[in-house]
Amino acid sequence: MLRFLLAIVAAVVLAPAAMAAAATPLDAYLDDMKTLRATFVQTLADAHGKEIDRSTGTLIVLRPGKFSWEIHPQGSGADSGQLMVADGRNLWFLDRDLQQVTVKPVDAALSATPAMLLSGTVDVRKNFNISPAPERDGLDWVLVEPHGSEADFRRALLGFAGKDLKRMILEDKLGQTATVMFDHVERNGKVAPEEVSFTPPAGVDVIGTPKK
């Protein structure tokens, strides 16, 4: 669940103009977006709707193809939690609790994840059904469903207020539901290159080979 929640950011980061087949609030959101910076609160509920986890985090996007998504369990320090960074070539995933880094070329890493939703490295409409969903909670919603069974999630709902992405709701194959609520959103502000780059910390195990 955590990996695909992190991965969905790539979808927001990189999505192509090819999505214009049937305009939705998702298309309007991506139009002319070059950078994005936001904080968020993420909750995870079990199949019975009971909250089982709550985290806070930060999203930084530099399109095309670069982002940082950092998340910390509520009440924890900066030395715990996870960080996912796409640097344009590779997708890095740091688990601070395990002291482990996983790296894959970004095209391979995003091939079957919600990262494709916003990533722009692939034609999302070849891999997902994207359609408007009924308005609720004062938001306009877009429903995203993967074509194949290899994806990590059953469906995702993205909620928009105008051109602002306010919420993401994701249902996994185990019946768990993750809700991401965005706040303090800055669109098309300055993002430094070092904010979307990654070097493995000393002493951590690195699994995989980065693309040079």
C-alpha cells in the first residue's frame, strides 16, 4: 500500500498531453503545470473503515519526470519514514526504518503503478480508464482504473477544487483505503534541482542498479 501511495506522485508529476481524449478535471490540473509543492496528511483504513495508520508528508514536483515524495508516520522524527525520488532516469525508494534503498530505471519502475497517472513517461490512457465521477464533499472527482490485473490498486479517485488537486482516495486489492489530503499547495514556484535528486545515504543497503 505504501509503495503505490508513494508511486502515484509520479503520475501527477509527469503526465502527457495525450490525456486530452476526454477532458476531465485531471486534464485541467495538468495543463501548464511545471512545478508543484505541497504538504499532505495520509490516512489508511482497513476493509471495515477503521483507521489503522496516519502519516504526514511533502510532495515536490518538477516536470517532466522529476519528483520527491516524503512521508513520516505521525509523531515520528525525520529519521523514520520513507522517501521516493524520481530524478528523470531512476526511481529511488528509501525506507529509513529498514535502512534500505531500492532503485529501478524510471520507465521500468512505473510500468504497472499509479505513478503512470501523472508521469508523462507513458500514455496513461493505454493503461488506465479515466472518467469523471459524481461530485461529493464539494469536489469534482476523476475515477482511474487500471486496465490489467498487475497493478497494485483496484481504483483511484482524485478530487479537485477548480484546478487544485485536494484529495486522492486509493483502494488496494486487500480492501484497504488510503486517503491523501493536500494542503499548502504552491503551483509553478521555484524548485531547485537538488530537491528532486537522490544519493543513497552512507551505510544503507542498495538493491538494484541505477540507470546511468
